[in-house]
Amino acid sequence: MATHDIAVAAARVRPALQVSTNAWLLAALVLSVGWLIVPPLAILAYGSVTDTPPAVAPHFSLDTLHYAYARQRIWFAL
């Protein structure tokens, strides 16, 4: 194998995937915003389908949603 063939073969090898600094910053931003937004929304969704206080074993029910949205006054406010 000639030296020229080795150089051509080495040139064909793809370099490792390099991630730019902007991509790392964007990923860090998305993760931090997700960490700040998703848990409170999950707690709100969980609390809307249970009718027990936080320290008690949950009893899943749609009564709280019915109580909140079945009244006529809420629709005027919305």
C-alpha cells in the first residue's frame, strides 16, 4: 500500500461529531426551563384529579373539577 493510499483513506474517515457551544447552551436552557415548568404543572394536574390533602393517600375523583367548572359563575368570569 502506497503512502498516497493511506493519506486518502485517512482523509475519508469522518471526524467525531462535534457539538457547538451554542447547542450545549440551548440544551442547558431547555432542561432548566423544563425543570422549572413541568413539575408545578404536574402537581397541578395531579391535584385537580384528587380530593384529598397533600399528606393523605390520594382518592382519585373528578369531583373537584366538577365543583370548579359546573357552577354558572365561573363561565361569566371566563
